[in-house]
Amino acid sequence: MQVTPGQGAVANQAFRRLTPEGEEASVMRDLAEEVPVALEFNGIGYAVLMATPADIADLVLGFALSERLIEAGDPVFAVDVHAAEEGIVARATLPPERTDALLDRVRHRATDSSCGLCGIENIEQAMRPLPPVTARSGADEAAIFRALEALQAHQPLNARTGAVHAAAWVGSDGAIRLVREDVGRHNAFDKLIGAMRGAALGAGTDWDGGFALLSSRCSYELVEKAALSGCPLLVTISAPTALALRRAREAGLDLRVVARRDAMLAPGG
């Protein structure tokens, strides 16, 4: 099988529908595709992600920022996306001044399965200080509730499959400006961040007083992605972890969690 980037994000499958009464019927259901995406930076094989085969260039741009291979103010780089057997290969060339950061990160990733001093080094890498979030969102609670009410209508892939996460850029007025979907919550957020940096919206588009809305729990990785992208407010549908709250507090990132259409939680009581 060869996967075509940007296409084939949904497959169709027959199932047998079984009921407690013993009834059985044949039904067709749409399924979200999930394929390996191999990322190469400057000719170096860096990572393989399992992702929905759409918006791959956005994924690479956002992933590079989340991995601290680049910084938010760096120019946007081109991404070449190619179909491969059983997956996708995405190749990018980082700016020359980011070569040292790439090689340093590759060395740390190469020791991920090691022990002893290498393990200690990796823990320190995992808990690296986050840049302070100095921007503030202009959205009030009413704007957040408007976005929560509207999000479902901006999730076409999830409407078909019921199996993917969404990450949305929302304006300070609560209007949803941009959404990316993926089977992985991390991928969806990376795709959104990458799309905001991409040429289609103008390189370096910031959050403009808005916020990020994620259809997932609030994990520490998502907090880190938000802080590294300069996001002033992160809103998640489900609960946070204790580490996510600590990391957000350290970075000065504002959070709203367990956000539903009728209520949400703001850390701090």
C-alpha cells in the first residue's frame, strides 16, 4: 500500500452490529487513517510519528518548534512531503544557525533507551525550563463558551469517524479561526501551530489575543507546546495532570480545563 499525502484520511469498513438481545446487522463505518510519518531534518532521520495523513507540512513546522529545533521568530522553512510504502516521508532543511540545536537534540534522543548518566541527562532534557508566556488573551469566559459551543461544527473528520482530536485557534471574541484534526492530540496541536506559522496565513502569525482550544486532556506536553508557541491561554475539554498544572504555572500560561458548554475550571480556586 502507498499512502498519498493529504488524501485517504478516512477508510470505510464493514462491521457486524451486535445487540444485547442477540440481534445482528451489517453496518458500514468510516475510520480515521493512521500511518507512519518519517521526519527528516537536514538529511537526518529524526522521528517517526503515527498521524493522520493530512496537513503534513503543518505537522512538521509545529513539531520542529515543539522540539525546540527552531524558535518562534525563525523564518518558515519548506517541507517536502513524499508518499512511501506504508507511510509518508517528510523532509525539511532547517536554517544553518539551527544545526547545532538539531545535532544536540539528536544526541539526546539517541540515548532515550539508555540508563545511568544518559538517563539522568534525558530527564533534565524533558524538564527543561519553558520560556515565559508574556502575552495575555483578551478572551473572557463568554468567548470561551462560544468557542466550545461552535467547536463540533469545525470537526468534519471527527464527525465522520468519532476518533480524532481537534486543536483550534480561537479569536478573543470566541470565533474559531483555524482548526486542525489528527488521531493524536499532540499531532493536532502541532499541525495547528505549524499552520499558524505557514505561508498560507503569513509567516509568524501570533495568537492575536486569542487562545487555543483542544478536544483532549491537558497533558504537560500540550502545555509545553502552548508555551513554546507563545499561546496566552490554553483551554482543554478534559482534565489536566498535576505536572501540566505545575509546568503551566512555571511558564505563566493561563489555563481553563474540564471545559464544557455549561462550566469550566480555572486553576487557583
